[in-house]
Amino acid sequence: MKLTNDQIQKIITAVCTCITTIAAIILTSACTLSLSVQKQNNNSNQGTEQTTSVDSLSINPVLKK
């Protein structure tokens, strides 16, 4: 069975379309899942705490004249 150039071209087009469709479905699912996780975490409370510590080191400079 010999395939003509036209048949080969149609097979390649069908395979590329199939691969593109599968990739689009996977990427759309991943994006939708990511947005869903972000929406679920949107109402959660995440507190930040800032602390400042001060050393009790005192310097007594002695000035010489």
C-alpha cells in the first residue's frame, strides 16, 4: 500500500491537530485548577508578624581633649 503525498499530508495534519487539542485541554485544566485553588485560598487569613528587637547595649564614649 503506497500512500500519496496528499494522504501523508492529511495524516500529519490530523496528528498535529490531535496533539494540539490534547495540549490545550491539559493546559486549560491546569489553569482552571490553579485559579480554583487561588479562589479557595482567597478568603483564608494569613497573618504577618513583624517583630523588632532592641539590644540593651549602651556605649559610653570618653572624649579626650
